[in-house]
Amino acid sequence: MQRITVDTYRYKGYLSFEDSLTLRTVPVEDDLIQGAAMLSVVARNFFKQGAVTATKMTKPAQAPTKAPMIMKSYLSHQSTLPKLPVPPLQQTLYKYLLAVQPLLSEDEYTNTKQIVDKFGKPGGLGERLQMKLWQRAQKTESWLSEWWLHAAYLDIRSPVVINSTPGIAFPLQDFADQKEQLRFASKLIAGVLDYKVMVDSENLPIDMMGGQPLCMDQYYKILSSCRIPGPKRDSVVVYPGNKANAPKHIIVIHNNHFFTLDVYYPSGKPLGIDELFAQLEKIINMSPKRARPVGILTTEHRNTWGKAYRKLKKLDKANKKILKEIERSIFVLCLDEHTDNIPLDQRLSELACQMLHGGGSTKNSGNRWADKTLQFIVGTEGNCGISYEHAQAEGPPLISLLDHSLTFVEKVGNVPKSAPINLPDPKRLEFKVNEELLQDIEIAERHLDMIVDDLQVHAFQFQPFGKNMPKANRMSPDAFIQVALQLAYYRIYSQPAATYESASLRRYRLGRTDTIRSCTTDSVNFCKAMLNEKKTPSEKYRLLRKAVEAHKTYTNEALFGDVIDRHLLGLKLTAIESGLNVPEIFVDQAYQTAMHFKLSTSQVPSKFDLVMGYAPDVPDGYGVCYNPRETHTNFVLSAFNTSPETDAQKLATSLAASLMEMQQLTIQNEGSKL
Ligand code: COA
Ligand code: HC5
């Protein structure tokens, strides 16, 4: 009896069967896809084989469920999640051609099509790589997660600051004096420790999307964790809070001085807000003057920092201990000093910059440890937020922690003062440095200042409407914003750009992200129509809805791991790991163009009015991060000054104009719905 195994999953009302190589799609009734046994019958009929076993990979999307799911332990939940599938080869090649078409000339496209066809021909290189990748998927929890951690983070040698590490600014606080700054910081620490109870007891509410539980793995990696520089590849360490000898301290940095602050009593009880406040006050008094900024070394190119790290470690046993103390700490708290008086209209951008890079060597950039996964920043003027090293987690787990901690801060309000218990002073951590390291620090300061000078950041609140307007008109707000961005870019450059938007793969075990390619033939058709005076409003509106719909469809496919970017990366890495030459499809100019993301975007929604951003992905591109809220949207746009072609302010103006025009068009065609 011949037995074949097929992976099955549902694709827009059709059921797709795939053995490792072929994809065939048949229309099915909903009741036919209940259960693996029934799937096997469908598959057997379809393949006309004697025996077929079918594994159902994903469920059709359901209505979103808001109620959080509580499981006994996240570990038992993890094992119930499906594994990330390997998309069918022919499907990926087909979608790849669709994706590159709007970015290429006709000749380039014809050439690329030939290369792709050759790669995908029966018995060709593509099929051989696909088979190997499929085998890897059978053997591992996730065929992608480790590769992604290395390729997207730990192998990258450029400084983590701005290039990889995002900054998140809280709504401006109103601190009348330093006591208020410290009081806010104390409440924030208490709020995070309150959240940590859920993390340590593995009792976090399970996130849901489209009715499906999401992978929670990243939540257990954001506290007590750190990145460590390596000679060629960095590494990450995590010290779980529910293990023996779990860390009980945080690091506080003030005026570039480092301190260890124990945040639990020996009994295991967390310090109260008053105790934390008293300890922070001691730290302020113990560090009245700026120290040499050893922390700025962490902002260097990774190889340079790696060398300095080893020098620091070798120079003195105390240094080795300090490094370990920082790496193990639950998180870092940076108490920032005064920033200049910034005009009101630039305050939001300046705030975003403070979270992204600290403002430069003369400001707060030395008051950091950039390798630390989680750094809270609390500034004297109410300027607060976080900087998070990205290797371990995407934005959403961080936002969950922030939403909880900021709600905690709001709820505790003004705590009645109790007589603080006399606690031992926080321990000062003083690095020993020699001449060579002093020089390294100076060079790191210069390099960081170049990074700071080169980055344009334009943060703004788009106020005329938020998610409400597209929703009232039956459009996805995210798709609406992405199409507006396409129009904003096209208006300036008269051509489209390869665009990256993050899509969560957390539906799958150890899932991170895949790419939504927001530049589609439909988005380009819409942009062209908008700039064409001969087109009628109704024609423009029809194309707008088509572009929005195309984006939503791409998004839904991405959330099921059914798009092209991670799959192509997987095929490329399979070739490299098999000792083969990099296949022609990846050397082709079209692939370089498709991977040169001039628009690097992501949506990170939150309960609080957070403002978040990061740098562009390429020297001549833009970073665009947004937090869509019901009646407005916070945007942070970034670009590099060294690129004569880009201008964050100009893109922001064009974006706001595009959003307004799209609203007008919608009102004209739908009537006045907000
Ligand atoms: N009509 C009316 N309402 C609609 C609609 C329509 N056609 N389409 C969507 N909506 C509603 C949704 O129900 C939702 O409602 P809510 O605000 O009450 O929750 C809201 O509009 C937002 O939906 P949408 O704009 O379509 O986006 P999304 O929230 O589904 O997000 C992604 C899309 C891709 C951003 C999201 O799936 C994702 O992957 N997020 C993670 C990204 C990430 O990891 N970023 C950080 C990287 S570090
Ligand atoms: C607090 C907001 C952080 C957003 C960071 C983000 O979007 O990172 C993306 C991660 C990913 O895997 O898609 C990468 N990106 C910055 C290049 C969009």
C-alpha cells in the first residue's frame, strides 16, 4: 500500500494539499474540513492514492475573541500550538513574481521570470531545497526561529542603537521636581514587579488573534535577560524568575554611574514604593556628578564592542562581576538628567530620540546599557519611556508589560507615605578601565554622536481621525494607513518602493514575524490614479478599496505564514547550509531590489498613548512606526541626513495629505461617515 503524507491547510475557501513538493488546491465545503480523518478522505479522493494521511495545519480564521485565556502554564499551552508550515514552493514563486512586478521594468521582469521558472522547474534546485527545508521542519520545533534570531539579530554587526533597538515614549508626565521623578520611577518598578508575578508563575493571560491562541514564548525572555557581544555572532542570556537563584535586583544608572538595587527583601517580598523611593534618592545623592560613560561602549559596532567587552572582562575580576550583575538584572532603570529646553512642536520628536539614542554623548547616551533587553528611562522633565533590545521579542509583549505597569502607576496614585525601613545602601558598580579602554570610550562617544547627528526623527500625532474612519467605512485601518503610505511615497518619488510591514507569526510555535509587502500592483494602480487628473473620484475610490482589500488579503496570508519572505530566506539558508552556491534567484538584481526596503514599517497598538520608532532599514529609506488609536494615530518617521534623497518631515507632510485625501474620497463616495 502506498502511503503519502500531505500537509493541508485552508486558503481562501479552498483546501490546499501539499506533499513536500506539489501544491494542489481544491474547493471544499466547510463541513469537509472538520478533523484529520475527513481530510484524509478528501486528500485520498483528490490524489487518487490508496492511503493518505492528512494533518490539518491551521484553522480558518474566526471572529476575534477578546476574552483572555488563562492556562495553567504557558508551557502546556505552547505545545498545543501548530508548527510553522513550509509554504508550497510553486505558490511562493508565483507570489514572489507578483511582488516584484511593480518594482521592475518589463525587461527586468522577463529576465527574473526566467530565473524563477528555472529555479522552480520539476526536479530542479528549488524542489531539492524545498525538500530539505521540509525535512528540517519535521525535525525542529520551528524551522525558522533560530535562523531568524541569527539572521535578523545576532549576526548583524551594526550598532544595536537605532538600527535594531526601538524606542518607546510614554505620554509626557508632569514632574514638578526630582522627588516626583523618583516617585514615578518607584511606582514603575513596583508595576513591573507586579507583572513579573504573572510571568514567573506562568500565569499570563494567553494573547489571542482571530480566535486563536498565540505563542507566549517571548514574554518569558524580556525580563532578566541580555544580549552579549561576540566576535562574529552575539548571544543572548535569560535568567528565568522562577528558577533557584533567580535575580532579585535591577540596575539603576544615573549620571553614567551604575548601581545595583535589590528590589526584594531576603524573604522574597518586593520592596514597597516608599522603600524604592528612598533607595533611588540615595542613588541620586551618591552620583551628583557625571562619571565617564562606560555604558556608551555598548552602542558601538558589535565587533568593536565585543573587543572592548573582552578587555573589560580581562582587566579586572570586579569588572567581570559587574558585567554579570548587569546581564542578570531584572531590568535597567536610567534616571536621565535635564535635556535642553525644546520648543513645544519638536518635543515629541526629541522625546522619541531620547528613547532611541539618548540624545548624544553630552546628553544621556552614556546613561544606558544598550545590550539590556529592557531599559526604562525616567527623565527629570517627565520625559519617560523604554528602549528595548530587539533580539528576544517583538513589540507586543513589551507593550503588554507597559500597559500593565502604566495602569499600575495610575491606580496607585498618591501613595500615603510610610516611614521607610532602613535598608542597606544600593551597591555602586565601578568599572576599572585602563588607557586603552578610555580611548575606546572616547571613540564610542564620537561614533554615537555621528549616529545621533545622522538620524532625522519626525514624531507627530495625526489628529483628524484614527481607526474610527476606515472602520466606519468597512476598511481595515492598518490597510488604510499602509495604502496612504504608498501614496505618500509615490507622490514624492513618482515610483513605488519595496515596503516591509511586520506581521506576527505568533499563531505558530516560537513564531516571530513575516513580511507584509505593502507595495502591490493594486497599490501602485491606486497611486497612479490619484496623480492622474483625468481619473474620476469614483474610479479613484474603486481603486482605493481594491488596494486596501489587497493589503488585507496579504496580511491575512502573512499571519498564516503563507507569504514569501521567510520562506525564501529558508530556501536560501538551506542552500548555504548544504554548502551550495547561493542560487541565482537570490543573486538576481530583482531580489536585491525586493529586499531593499525603502519603507520599513510596523504597527504597534497600545492601550496608552505611546509614541514609538526606529531607524530606516536602508541608507536611502524611511522607518515608519505607528500606533493607531480610535480617534488619532501616533507616527514616528525616521530617515538619515546623509541620504540626500530622504526627508522625514517631507514624508510626514505627504502622509498627512494622503490620509486626508483618502478620507475626502471616502466621504465623497460613501457619504459622511466618520
Ligand atoms: N471593517 C470594519 N472594521 C475593521 C475592518 C473592516 N473591514 N477590518 C479591520 N477592522 C477592525 C478590526 O476588527 C480591529 O478592531 P479593534 O480596533 O476593535 O480591535 C481594527 O479594525 C484593527 O484592525 P486592522 O487595522 O485590520 O489591523 P490589525 O489590528 O488586525 O493588525 C497587523 C494588523 C498586521 C498589524 C497585526 O495582525 C499584527 O501582525 N500585529 C503585530 C505586528 C508586530 O509584531 N509589530 C511589532 C514588530 S516589533
Ligand atoms: C515598539 C515598536 C517596535 C517595532 C519594532 C519592529 O517593528 O521591528 C520589526 C521586527 C520584525 O521582525 O518585523 C523590524 N522593523 C523595524 C524592520 C520593521
